[in-house]
Amino acid sequence: MLRTTQPRKPRTEAAQPTEWFRQMVEQNDYRAFEKLFHHYYSTLCRYSLRLVSSEALAEELVSDVFLRIWTNRKQIAIKSSLQSY
């Protein structure tokens, strides 16, 4: 029987979101912010949808969170991996 599990991501790929966040904060790098947005948006929308039961509201909430992240990027301190937040 063939195994259908997906290959593991290299460790460097798992660390990329934290690096993108660091770039966003330290260098005001909007492209790094866009990478974070695209990396997490759909996952966060799916999670939010389970809480609010409205796709439009879930998308709006996630967009608002990302707007706040960008607006307050200088005040946010990540002490562990970004994904844990």
C-alpha cells in the first residue's frame, strides 16, 4: 500500500513567517507583511468561520486583525514562534 502522507516542510520554511515578521517590524517591509498575510489568511479565515458562522464576517475579522498588526507592528514583540500567536 502506498503512503499518502505529505512530505515534511524543511525547518527553514517553518521559520520563514517569524523572519517575515522581523523584517516587517525592523525594516517597515510591506512585502514581508504581504507574505505573512498570504501565508496565514486562509487558515485564519477557516478558524474564524467556525466561531462566527458567516464567511463574510470571518474574512472581515481576519482582515481587521492584519490591519491592526500592520498598524501596531512597532509595539508587537514576538517571544516565541509567530504561529503560537
